[in-house]
Amino acid sequence: SSLVAAETIVAQFTLPANLLAAGSLLELDVMGRVSSNATLAWRVRIGTAGTTADPLVITFTTSGAGAANAHSRVKAMIACLTAGAAGTAVGNGQAQLVSAVVGKATGVVAGTVGNATVALKVSVSVIQSVAQTYTTQVGVLRKIA
């Protein structure tokens, strides 16, 4: 997908209703590639809309611009603290844009996950500092607890 500075969803997963309970743990792993040099900010959101308006759970920002055709990876764990109509979650993980000048970015944010009694969308989005193409190559979301 071609992106500019606007937040754009690059991977999305649907959680069935009532999957999340207090203590549930999700593991997220999304890999892709950028076509040019840019700094990246990734956001992980969980909500019912499946849009960039859903509540933010984690955000990551790279420390510098990557090289053309650099590979990227977002790996995170998301813990559901409370479930129900006003569920809450906390996430932690790291993002990496593979190039000679950019290392890893870590992020931790706590937020609401929306109503866990209905189907929820887990969305991974990217904001790029310059217009380029971001291609998602693989994405996995699994419940591990």
C-alpha cells in the first residue's frame, strides 16, 4: 500500500466475541518491507471499528530513516487486564527497521480494548515520514493464554 504521513492499516486480525478474558495474552508478529528511506511509526489498535479510530494499545517509532527495501518487524505481547464492555489491555514489544542506521524501538501503552463481548479487530498501522510503499509480507496473531 502506498503511504504518506497518514496512518494506514497494513495488517488486521479479527478476534471472535468473548475470546478475551482477564489474563488473556496475545502474541503479535508482523513483517514487511519499505521501498525507500523513511522513519516509521507503528501503532497497534484494538476495537470494533477496524479503523485508525480504534483505541491505541501500543506505539513504536524508529530512531532514524531506514534504507531502501529494508525489512521491518513488529513483535508484541498484549495482555487483557479486564474484559467486558469496557475492557482494558496493556502491550509491550519492539519494532525494528533493518538497516545500518536504525535499531530497535520499544513501546508500552495501556488502553481500552473496547467491548470484548463482541468481535474485535486488532490492527497494525504505519505512519511514514515520506511517501513510499510499505508491503506487508507476513502477519500472525495468536492467543497464547
